[in-house]
Amino acid sequence: MYVWIWRTLPGGLPGKLVGSALLIAAISALLLFLVFPWIEPSLPFNDITVE
Amino acid sequence: MRTDRMRVDGREDSDLDRPIWEQPAASDDGYPAGADATQYLDVANGPPVPAVAPARRSGRHQAVPEKSRLGSRDDEPSAGRDQARPSSHSSDAADPATNGARDRPRGSLVRTGIRGLGQTLITGGLIVLLFVVYELFITDLMTDQRQEELTDELVQNWENDDPTLGPDLPGGGLSQIPIGDGFAFIRIPALGADYVRVVVEGTTTDALTQGPGHYVDSAMPGELGNFSLAGHRTGKGSPFIDLDVLAPGDAVVIETGDTYFTYRVLGDPATGDFGADASGIPGQQIVSPQDVEVVYPIPGVDDATIVPTSAYLTLTTCHPKFSNEQRLIIHAVLDGPGLPKAEYPDGPPALTEN
């Protein structure tokens, strides 16, 4: 998968580096601000109330 | 296309002689089969051929580099050849839509599988690491930002004398505070001179993400009964991360619209014994998550007919850290009457006693 992404990215080595950085940033942001907040309530780390 | 036509003219069967993994797959080039066949017939002037077969071949031949096609024509076993041309061909293998995967001998398939598994595991590990970063740092950033907004809103509401934020007004604003709205400040000098959080109404997930939350059925600050708060131990600003360092006698100051209420952790300040209070209520306890008695009007007393005669404060958070196994509970009791903010512009003495 990573090999395929690297080969698919355009623009020679600089373009590939920039493209990789953008991809990493985009995926990280997606995880941090959408996926994790969405999945977090169902994980057992944050039950702090008595009920 | 040229070699394609030559093949069909001269050695039409050669595809059938090839190993099974070299044989053409179904057309995947998107060409209309009829058009392709017409083109073929016009240019090559060859004998009529069934329309479908050349279309299939042309799809195959366009996808395969010339070099590998030449190689495939002799009937030698393909293992050594496949290993000798890795880079030009592995792109086919990576794309399951083409027939590339079948080009590979078994050893290569195993290697591809193991590599895929390894990459998947590494990716999973990175995602878990990122989740840890999220829990420990990103949620803190979000909550800190939200706390600042809540602080501004609360101060503004107090200045505007918003009636929905009057928990100590006659008649009690208890049910009037919308879930998630800030209505008081909590200060704990033992956790740092600058420790201050906005207390929000409610203990829903959303409310607690913003700060310590007030159990909606429990008393309000200064009221007889049990003013109970839940707060996150780790992440979400970690308001209650160090709750375990609170000792008997430590102050917890609640600031409402016009009053400071100073609560003190139960127990004997001299010996540090949490269980020394005459009421029998411990200053600190660790309970199971189902022990709701800790937030009852009289902590630990499961009898609604007994009217509370003291104003308690209870803080709940998870225990141990990073776990929801148990709950860490702090009980405190109101120390003297509430102090009007107008008379103590610099805050109550409890804030500076350390």
C-alpha cells in the first residue's frame, strides 16, 4: 500500500515528499477531529460518573 | 496494437499455449468490443474473427508491457522470470482489479501477503499511538479552549445578571440551567494556586467534555444536601487528575454569581485520617461505579426520609488513571457560611491560606 502510494504521488522526489506530508496531515486531522471524537464515547477510558 | 494484430494474424493460438496465469483475462479496458473488433479487421485485413476474442486480447495486451509479453511466449517456467522483473510488474500485483496477482508464483504471493500484513499492523500501531496523543493532548487543547469560552460566557452572564444562572436565587435555578452551561467556578488551592475550572450543568458526555459536571439531581452550591461533581481524570483538560493528593482539611472553593462557598475535605487534618469525621463520611473513598450512594444528599445514606442537615460536596472521577474500573470519591463539607463576593473582592481566605 505504502509502495503504491509512493509510486503514485507525482512530482519527483520533492513532489512525493510534499504529497506524503499532506497525506499524513490530512489523515491525522481526519482521525483526530472526526474519527476519534466519534468513537471515543464507546471506549472504556472516560467513565467518570457513578450511575 | 501492432503486435497485437500480428499475433492474431499469424499465431492466433499462442495465448492458449501460455501458462494459465499468463492467459488473457476478461476485457477491462472499457473499449466497446464491437468497435475494437472493427478497427482490428479494417487495419489488419485478416480473416474474419469472432468479435469478442480479439477485443479480449487487445485489452490484455495493452495492459502488459512489451517485455513481459515477449518473455511469456517461450514456455519456460515463469518463477525466475517473475522475480527478475519486480518493479515493472508489481504495480499490476498491487491492483487487484487487474489480473496481476495471478502473474505471481506462490512464493511471491506469500511474500506479498506477509508484507501486507506487516503494513497493516504498523498502520494499526500508528493509529493507536495517534489515539493516545489525542486522548492526552488534543482533548486537553479542545477543553481548554472551551473552558475559556465558558469563562467568558459565565462572567458575562453574571454581569448581565442572567436569571437562568441563579442557582442561589430564591426558588432555586437548579432545573433552569441548560445542560452544558457553566454556572460556577471551582478552585482547589491544593492542586495549584491557579487551579480554576468552570463547572457545567449535567454529567452527559458532552457536558463533561467541557469541564467538571454537576449531577443534575444533587444540591446546588451552599445548599443543604450534596453538591456533586464529576470530572475527567485524564484528558479533556484532566480537571480531576490529581484528586488523590487532596488531604483532609484541604479547601475546595465554589464561586457562584455572588457568593464564595468554601468546602473542606472530611477527615482529620492533623493525622491525615480520612475516616475521622464524626459523621462517618470518609473524606476519600474508592468505590465501584455502581455505588451511587456517594452522591446522595447525605453521602452513603440510602434513605430519602432523612433530611440532610449539612451541605456536602462530592467529587467523582475514575480510578485508577486511564481506567473505568473504579471511582475515586472525595467528600467535603461546607466550612462556615457562604462569603459574599462583594465583601471579598480578592477571593475568600481559603484561596491564600497555603
